[in-house]
Amino acid sequence: MERKKIIESLIFDKLSEENRHSNTPLYPEVLDSLGLVNLLVDLEYDINDKFNVIIVIASERAVSCTHSPFKTVETLTDYINILLEEKINE
């Protein structure tokens, strides 16, 4: 399975059935700040289990992006994929 699809699936596993779409808005529409933090921590563990790579999703880099990587499922998937690509190519 393509890496982005795996990441998206990991995110979908954490969301309710009605929010399992790539264009689903995450923060602040579906998740509040605590819900977002919980999602990101869970995803960091899942990414480590699935890809055997440790990444930090919630970082100064993420917060300083012009367009928030936490806005939708798609933007979060893309951001995590970038982080994984960088770690794998280190």
C-alpha cells in the first residue's frame, strides 16, 4: 500500500465514521486543541509502529507553516508524509 494511503488510514482510524474523508476539516472544526494533541500523539506512536521511524508532528516547524498542516485530513497526511520522507532519507 502506498505510504500516503497508510498514513491516511491511520488518521481515519482515530476519527468517527462521518469524518473519514480526505477533505474533513480537523482543527478547530472537528477537534478542539486537546483532541488535536491526542490525535497527534496517537499518530506518532502509530507511525513508529508501522514504519519504525520516530517523528514529532507537533513542532515549531508545524506551527510556523503558512498553511496549517492540521487543517484537514489531507494536509495532515501530506505533512506526515514529508516528515517520514525526511527521516527515511537521513
